[in-house]
Amino acid sequence: MFKQYQAQCEGFIAENMKTDLAHDLLHVKRVVKLATLIGKKEQAELNIVLPAAWLHDCVSHPKNHPLRSQSSLHAADKAIQFLVSIEYPEQYLGAIHHAIAAHSYSGGLIANNLEAKIVQDADRLDAIGAIGIARCIQVSSQLKRPLYAPEDAFAEQRSLDDQRFTLDHFYKKLLKLASLMHTRTAQEIAAQRTQFMESYLLQLALEI
């Protein structure tokens, strides 16, 4: 059923994505691809998963914005307004709102059904692995944060501070995401991607 609404959702998100380079239409398409894969394997309701995945970042405040933690709630409200305007079936709207509101790491909301857990898993998977490394560096560069602290790159003798140094974000958040995945499918993907990031950090340590 969702297929007949997909072009409208894609057009809407393309018009409304106004944030950092790591939260662009390519990010959305990767999340949709992951959510589709996980949703099919976990036998979820794709009429909830897919619109939520497409629209989850229709509002996304920059990382250093004071309302950053409320982005997902604002996105959920805006997404539902749009879905109502295109007459998307009403019975799915509540679950779509929750899936979008709960997807955000910074928002801190608990995903309380399978579809919300899948959207959250898909979004978090796109924060790790090879693409996760690239996205982390993209955001940090926009915020003018150096790659590492010159005196202690891997925070062996200091507290982690990912507001100042890019590498600290790997230890503060990215390497922990695999343990937060809900679905078995996402857990398997996350394990491989986390292993890649660990290998990257080992190589980076040698080069530094």
C-alpha cells in the first residue's frame, strides 16, 4: 500500500531537509533501505516503518542547536501534518508519529513497538561502520572540531569530550550503538560495522 505514497514522501523530505551534510537525502535513503530490510525480516508493518523512515528527519536541528534534543518530536508533528494532507490511512498515523519521535538518540524516548524499534535501529546503523565514520567527520568539520587532541588523541589521561574532539565521539557514542540495537537483524549488521570502526581506530592510532 505504501508504494502509492512513496514519491510524495520522497518529494516532501527532499524539500524539507535543511541541516548538516550528514543528514541529507542520501542518509534518508540509506535508512529507508535498512528499515525495509529489517522490517521484512522481522515481519513488521511496513505501512508504518516506511513512511516513518522516509520522514524521520523532516525536522533536524543542527548538532549545536539548543533545540537539538527536540528535533524528532518536531519531525513527528510535521510528518503527520504532511501525511494527513496526502490522505495517508489514519490507522497508521499514531504509530508513525511514535516511530519518528522515538528514533533520535539525543531525544531519549523509548521505542515501545516493533516498528519504532526498527526505525531507531536503521537510523543508528547509519551512524556506524564506514558511512558512520564519514558522517562523523562531516559533522565535526562543519562544527570546526579537530580530529583529535594532540596531547592525548585517545583520551587515555583525560575525560572524553566529543564537543571538542571528533575521535572522542567514537568512544562516547558510536562504539556503544551496537549494544543498543533491538532487532536480531540490526544486531548482526551492527556487530560487523562496529568491528570495522575498531579496525579503523587501530590503524589511525598507528598512523598518529
